[in-house]
Amino acid sequence: MPPSAGARRKVWAVFMLQLAAISCAALVGVYGAAAILEDLLIRRALRDEAQHFFQRASEQPGLAPPDTYNMRGYLVSRDAAATPLPDELLPLGLGFHRLRRAGIDELVYASDGEPGRLFLVFRREQVHRLAFLFGFVPLTAVLLIIYLATWLTYRASRRARSPVVALANVVRDWDPKSPDLGALNLDHLPGETDRDVRVLAGALHRFASRIESFVERERNFTRDASHELRSPLTVIKVAADVLEDEELTAFARRAVGRIRTATRDMEALIEAFLILARESDTGLPEEDFEIDALVDEEAERVRPLLDNKPVQLFLRHEGRFSLHASPRVLSVMLGNLLRNACHYTEEGRVVITVGADYVRVQDTGVGMSDDDLAHVFTPFFHADRNPRGGHGVGLTIVKRLSDRFGWPLELTSVLGKGTTATIRFPQARALAVGGGRGGDAAPPAR
């Protein structure tokens, strides 16, 4: 049985195989018994009958051959005074022979004795009839009893399994966010609930209760964290904006810039963690939006990261498409890829390409080796090739979001030459090229 088959089908298959095996064994046994009855008992009886006739003929000369309902004998005596012999028996030699004449199946045994050659002709129809009456008729009755007992056993086993099947159906239809604990009530289950079923139902009830508690804590966390974590960051951003308007030394202005950069990074991380902390994507607003506008917005957010760096940021629009999804999720993914590209590129360029169904971020940064690429999605892993370091969670967040929302992420990199990250969107809806948002064209690749 395939792994997807349920317990009910498997048990039914076992019972059917058992019935088939019993039936075949019984038929083979009866057929073998009939064959043994014919080949051994009848032939032995004919030999004994011929020997008995020759013994009596020696004591009673002129004794007539046997003549019964099932057997007839013919004697070809040595003095030519013989019972008339049918033409079918004339060419037969010594031993056993099978004849079929006038639709009658007969077994012939020819043997020599002192009076002459004796032919014993036995009608097999009677043996077949007896084999049927004493073999197949009892066999049929036995098989019917076995079938009935098997059916009753299957019904009993099905009734015993019905509470377990009902529990499996309840678990299958559960909503993880709000499990129905009342469905596990033993009074709602069919059949008789024995000790094992009660233990299983109790374990599932405790498990569902824990899931309900986890979901409630997750809701509380995402609700509270969204407010409690964003509020201090907003205060820090406002304070940094106020300080930037003051007359500060060069060192203080650099410090304010670092504060603003760290605040933007923390906002992006909090946004990503809150999305991932949710049990599902339920609750995230979905809408139809054009990808170009979102890409332009994220590009403008990371431009300050390239200040005081000989790095240029380019936008390349090779296609246009729209999505029906949560813009917040895509903003988090694209923002992490762009921050990584800007962070690990000290000179050269960062190119953002919007295609027909993908967004690609390509940089000329430090790149990664094959070994680094194999571990790049491991949390808190980074190759430490940039003296500024990094959190090591950006690509991990992007990968988790891509898996969760069905947007495949492709990552290629060459050590010392740069990294290319591509997000593909199978649900993309193509838009007509032209008349859309423009952008800075990237120079031809060298």
C-alpha cells in the first residue's frame, strides 16, 4: 500500500489478502485430495481387485470377470474362451490407460494372470461426483463460514478503529490559530472509547491547549513589540534630525550619521522579525502594486549608505510587472539585499534590475567563496571580509521570507568580483513596457 493510504484501506487490504490466501489454499487442497484419490486410491484398488480375481480364478476355474455398477471386467483367456472384448481395448497393453467413449471418462487397468489377461474398466464419473459431494460442497460451506467470520472481524476492528479515525479527522481539520478543543470530547467520538483512545484524546487535548497558548503569546508579542520597539526608534530618529540642524563638529556629525544609519537598520530588522514572528502571513495587508515604485523607494532609502564611498547606485528597468501581495514583505526583502550590497561594496557600483518577473541586485563588492556561499543562509554567519562587520542575519531573513511567500531566491557570487541576488515572482502579472517610471540607466557592463 502507498504511504498515503489510510489505516482503514490498509486493514481492508489485509483482510482481502487473507481471504484470497485461504480460498486459494482450500481450493488447492481439495484439488490435491481429488488427484490423490484418483491417482493413488483408485489405481491401488484396481490392482488389488485384479489380484483378488486371479486368486479366486485359480480356486474356481471359469470364474466370470467382475461386473459392478462402476467397474466391468474383460478376460482374454489362454484357451481362447474369452469374454467378448470391445474394440477400444484391443490395442491396449499392460498398465493403466484412460479412455473416453460416448462422453464417458474411464480408467482401464490391464494385467496378466494364470487365467489370461484381465481388463478392468472403471467409470470415473462416480469418483468425480463423490469428490464434489465430499470435497467441494464442504469446502464451500467452510469458505462461507470463513468469509462471514472475516467480515464480522473486519466490522469489529473498524468499530474499534473508528474513534482513532475520528481523532485523525479532527486533527486534520484543525485551524492551528484556534483549535477546537471541544471536538476532542470523548462523547463526540463514534464507537467505543477504550483506554488507549482516552489516552490519545487527552494527549491531543493538552497539545492543542499548548498550541492555543503559543498562538495567543505570539499575537501578544507581535502587537506589543510593534508598538514598544518602534516608539523608541521614532524618538531616536527625531532626536537625530534635531541634532543634524544644530552646529556640530565634524566628529559629532559623523556620530549623528551613524545613529541615523543604525536606526534605519534597526527599523528594517524589527519589521522583518515581526513578520517572521507571525504564525502565518494573515494580518499583513495585501494589495495590487507595481514593482517599479517600490524598487525606487528602497533605492532612495539606501543611497545615504553610499555617502563618502566611490560607489554608484543604478536602476535598470528591463520589464514591468505588478503583484498582489504585501508590499511590506517585499520591502523588507529588497531592503536587506540592498543594504548588504552597499555594506560590502567599497568601490564600483550597485545595480538594481527589474525584469519581466524578477528583481536583481548586483554589486561589485568583496564577493564570497564557494564555502561561504554554502553557509550564507546560516543565521549570524558572515565572512568577515568587511572591516565594518555585519549582523549576519540579512540573507537569512530574505531566505526565510522567500520560502514562506513562494518567491524563489537565487544567489551567485565570485570572490573578489561581487555578488548577484535575484528574487523571482511566479505570480507576477506583466505590464506593458513604456509609460512607466523611469530610472538611472546602468552603464554597459565591461
